[in-house]
Amino acid sequence: MLVLTSVATYYGSVQALKGISLHVNRGEIVALIGANGAGKTTTLKTISGILSPRRGTVTFEGRTVGGRSPEAIVRAGISQVPEGRQVFGPLSVKDNLLLGAYHLSWREKRARLRENLERVYELFPVLLEREQQPGGTLSGGEQQMLAIGRALMAEPRLMLLDEPSLGLAPRMSKAIFGAIPAFRDRGLTVLLVEQNARAALQIADRAYVLETGRVVMEGVAQELLSQKEVQRAYLGRGYQQVWEE
Amino acid sequence: MPIWNPRAETMPRVDLEQLQLERLQVTANRAWEGVPFYRRRFEALGLMPEQIRSLEDLRQLPLTTKEDLRSGYPYDMLAVPLREVVRIHAPWETSSTPTVAGYTKNDLRHWRELAARVLSAGGLTKDDVIQISFTYGLLTDAFGLHQGAEEIGASVVPVTAGAVEQQISIMQDFRTTALVGTPSYALRIAEALEEKGLPRSSLHLRWAMLGGEPWAENARRRVESQLGISATDNYRVSEIMGPGVAGECKEQKNGLHVNEDHFLCEIIDPGSGEVLPPGQMGELVITTLTKEALPVIRYRTRDLTSLDPEPCACGRTLARMARVSSRTDDLVIVGGVTISPTQIESVLSGVEGIESHYQVFVDGVGAVDRVQVQVEVSSSLLTGDVRHLLQTQNQLRQRFEEALGLPTEIKFVEARSLSREGMRRIIDRRKGESSHPAQQ
């Protein structure tokens, strides 16, 4: 469904991605793991259109999306939940969610808005409880749920999740990770970027390990869980003992 | 026969190529990072691994030879620390430094799956009793196929190589249905049965997967008819992994399906190193795609074959390699003509009374090179009508002179008088080679 071939992305003259190739098949949960600065978020931004690749191709369902505008990419069916949530603080939970469907046509909205909202509330009941509250008053975990809900309102076929567990208490991030496999049942495909490699590998089908802008390992998530090198790539060299939760 | 891993073995080629590119880049990154030999190579060319942007870009990298692997003895070619290596194999040779193949847990897991794929393609099921007649030890064949057979769930009898009589007793008592070994060993079993006057029905054998040395179609026909079984070919590269690289499908027996999601193959002209298009015969060059402990880039196998990427009627989309019948070391140049075992075999085939074992000697007599073909013949030919014997000899001599364009002497020898194991077929006495079993 999504194919990246030898993608090179730069920040000015600094090369952040050095020829990244990966693919995500329909219905899969694929994880991108690696230490800070490895290029995970840059990869997601290259896919969602916030950044353009200087070399290489990004195709989605057979069509090139690399280099196109973020709006066009959202319309094509890709939705991103950015790092750090970025909910609209002053707006209510409900309005945040409705904004997620902004790009859909009026007719599409009328038909499915109610239904999509209900499905988000079903997934994250706390959002219904706090429907009228300003987004900024929610806890970190609740904001993460709101950000995910907002992305779901765009009716994506591929969801890009950037560090959903960042800054969350372990129990919260467990709840978030627990919700992700359910997306598959809704016909959604997920590309998940995570620093918490263990949690990501436990729910993913396959994974790619990034290290300083390159893919250094790929395979079935279960097989990667036991790899010493994965631990090293995730934590950086030398941190042997911090692996355990 | 069931396809062991349908997702991998029937993948559309465009998806396969994307997967190969991803894995090639991982391999290049890891080799550059973790194997000093490859880092030096990249640096010498001023190349960074990210410049491998397509499968064709692989050609920018130089070939790796067996001597290169030997030069890293014992552990310099490994990309992981030794504590992550859980198995070490080494095809041990008496006259030269061995090459060392290390395997991590994941490498072993992949190896097991690939061996299961080729065994399943050849016809092994979990209802079989399979006898492994390769030598268990540092060599890769026995363990590799043993693991694969267990993965399938067959009943594995690790007999190891040994006296043919013992192999036969076990086959009879244990009701073995499948045999794994070399083609020459299978022929010895057939000969032993004949000598003892044992009927084929005393065995339950129905299939053999043979390999480890080049064997031609007429050798396959002999094994199949003498043992009353089906025989399939498989291909291994002992310096890198062992068996499981490629195997024939029982349905078609038309080339060996290469596990291309784990091995990227190229065919090169052995002289110039130029990459040849599909269908052309040349030397097989392999790049590992998933090996963790021992990533190898563009390894010269010295085996001659060709690749056919067309899908097979069995359903697999994995490209097929032609059966390997000669190695680059087997080729000898006489009077400007290149002679190969395949050529010799095609001249010998179809001539009545000629058995499949032969040896060719090339001598330099003064300024002239001479070729002598020694070939085993049936006892009926040797003890029969002398005129018939001479006629056959003449016929063969003419055939050879036509095929090679060189004066050829034909010498008939008794059946079973030529050495069987691992011998060179073409012995170049001009170079001081002898007919003693050569090392692999």
C-alpha cells in the first residue's frame, strides 16, 4: 500500500534520511523504531508531505505522493497523528474532532460525521465525557486519544502515528497501545513510530530499525524483540540495562 | 507438493524486488558498519552504502571471492560479536585455510525455514521417514537439511555418511521413504543393491533429494530407474549458509527455485565480471539479504548456471536456476577451445553401453595438447563382440572430435574402476593436476 524507495530527505544541507526503503501492506501494523535522532519522525513527515524527499520515491496505492502538499496527501487517504499531540487547546474536544474532518466535502460530512464521531467515542469513551471541555485541559493521555480521534475523523486508510507514548505514564501508554490493534479491524493500516521499541514490537506485525538515517534491520516484529542489536539501536550504544520496563 | 511459505514463494515480482532492495540496503549498511573488510572496500571506491539506491547499483561493488572469506579466518568476516553467534560451521579442507560461517539465532531460524522450503518443494511431507546420509560435523549439509526436515515434521534419521551396507539395513528396518545425500552415494546404494541381489521392493524409498556435487540428467535417470524413485536436485553454498539456497519443485523438475527473498542472484561472465541478462549461462554471484552474522556481498560461487525469472507452472514466482553441471574451475582450455563437463556428458549420452562415469585427461605432448577420455562401460560391451567394441570406440572418437575440434583418444575401462567421490572430471596434467580427489 505504501512504498518508500531509497528516500533521501535533507534539512537544509544536513542529510537526515540516507536512502530509506520500506513498505507497508494493507492491513498491517508496521513499526519504525530507533534511538532519538535516527530519522523516524523525518520519515513520517516525508510521507505526510510536511517534508519533501530530495531523492527516491514515496508511493501510496500505486500513486506518487512524495513531494505533494500535505492537504493532497490527506485527501489521498493518509492521516498523521503528530508527535506531541498538538491538539487545539482553546477548542472543545468535539470541535477538535470535527476539525479532523475539515477536508471532507459537505455532503460526505453530513452523511458520515455523526457515525464517525460515535465510533471515536466508542474507542475512547473519556472523550465523550469531556466533549465540551477545552482540549488544553485534558491530561496527556487524554490529549493523545484526542489527537488519534481527530486523525480518525479524516477517514484515512493509512494512519501515521508519531510517538504516541511520548510523555505518558506507563499505564496510559499501555491503554493507547491497546487501542491500536483495533484499528486494523476498522480497515485501517498503521505505520507507527516509537521510541518505546518494546511496546511497539509487541503490537506490530513487522518493523524497521533506523539508525542515523539508515535502515539497519528489518523483519517480523516478534523476531526483532529478542535482538540485542535492536536494543542497541533503540537505546544507543552502551545502555545495556535500561531495556527492561 | 505443498509450497512451504506461499506468501514468500508466490510473491509478485514487483513486491519481491522492493523487498530485495530493502534487505540489500540493510545488508550494505550492516556490512559497512560491522565488517572491516567491507568498510575498506567501500572506502576504496569512495562509496557510501546509501549510494546503493537500486538493485542495479549493486554492480558498483566488487566481487567477494573464496580467498577473501579465507583471509578473514576465523572471525573477521562476522558482523556481530561472537557472543551472538550460536552456531559455527566450517567446510574444513586439508590443504587450505577454511572459511567460517557463523549464524545468529535468527540466521538459524531462517536457515531452518529455507531448508524446509526446498525439502517441501522436492516432495518431503511429515509422513516421511527421512535418512540423512551427509556427514554430520563442521560441514553444513547434514545439519541444514536435518533442521529443515524436522521443521516439516518428517521422522528424521541422522545416519550420517558411512558404509553403504549400514545405510541399506537402516533403510530396510526403519522403512525409510526419503533419502538425502550426494548423487554418487545414491548410485553406490543402487550398485550395492544390485550386487547383493536385493530387489527394489525390499526398500520403501520413494524420493531422494541429492546435491553437493554436480550431477547431470543421465545420472538422475540412472538413480531414478535403479532405485525406483523420484530424485530432485538442490543447491547449497557451504561458505555462506549451506543447503536451502535453491531447490527443484517435484512437479516440474525444470530448474531450481532460488529463495530470492534471502539471496540476491546475479550471473556474470567469469572472465570479464560483466553482469549477464536472464537466460545466459555464467557464474552465479550471490548477495545475502538476511544474514546477520555473515553478510556477504557479491560472492563468486564458481558455479555455472543461468537464471529464468518466468513463473513456474508449480505456482512459485521465485526465479529458477539451471542445474549446476560444472564449475568455473572445471573448465579447461585446450587449443583455444573451452571444454566443460557438460559438453563431455552430452557427447557421451545416448551411446549404448556407456556408463555415466568418466574422466578426461589433458596432456601436453611437445607442442601439441592431447585429450584422452576414459569412460566406464558395461561388462556386456567389454566382453562382447570385439568389432562392436571397436565400432563404439570409433563412433565416440568421431563424436568428440566433432564436438571439440580436437584429436581425442577414447579408453574404455571397467565399470566402477574410476574413483567416485568429489573427483575432478577434467584433469589438466599440463598443470600437474592429478586424478586424486580434489578439495571443494
